[in-house]
Amino acid sequence: IIFSLFSPSATMGKIRKGIVRKWVDDRGFGFITPDERNEEDVFVHRTEIRSDGRANPALAEGDPVEYEVSPDGDRTRAINVTGPDGAPITRVSTGVSSGRPERRGGGGDCFSCGRPGHIA
């Protein structure tokens, strides 16, 4: 059986519960530790978080969540991620990266080291 992200078979399934083990806010992904024993941590991306409509939804380490799983190669990933009892996630990211390296210096300072007097 081939699963598609848009097919009902990929999104329908058992609602699972877990705790966010790790969240990388500026990259928009993390891992959920399932409540069920002997299951591996599940990858989650911010695009699968069901929010209350705010842009850039985010999770935090220790948040309780509910989710479904979808195959992703030889692993699984979390989809339709909500808070407890299906509640929307209200937290938003504070560190969404623009994809460009952060500039350490200001004004005419060096792009590499941040010190004034030269531009490298």
C-alpha cells in the first residue's frame, strides 16, 4: 500500500498521546516521546501542528500533545498534532529563521567576527 499525505488512509488512525521531548524553535521541528511504552520518538514538523490560526505555531519541551502517525520512509512522523483533548496549539514561535545567517555585528562591523574596523 502506498500512502499519500493527501489520502484519507494517511491521516486516519489512532489518536496517540505523548510529550514533546525536544523542540528546535528556529528550525520548526522536534520529537515527541509516545506515552505508549517501547515506541520510538516521533518526528514532528511545525506544518503538522493544528493551531488556532496563528502563524508559525510551535511546541515546547514538556508539552503534552495528541497526534496521529504517518509513514515517512522507514520511520514515522506525527501529523495532526494538537494539545490535550484535541485543543488547538496556541504557542507561536519566537525564533523563526529567515534562512539567512545571523549577522553578529552592527553598522559597518565585520560580518564574520562582529568587530569594527574591517569588513571580511
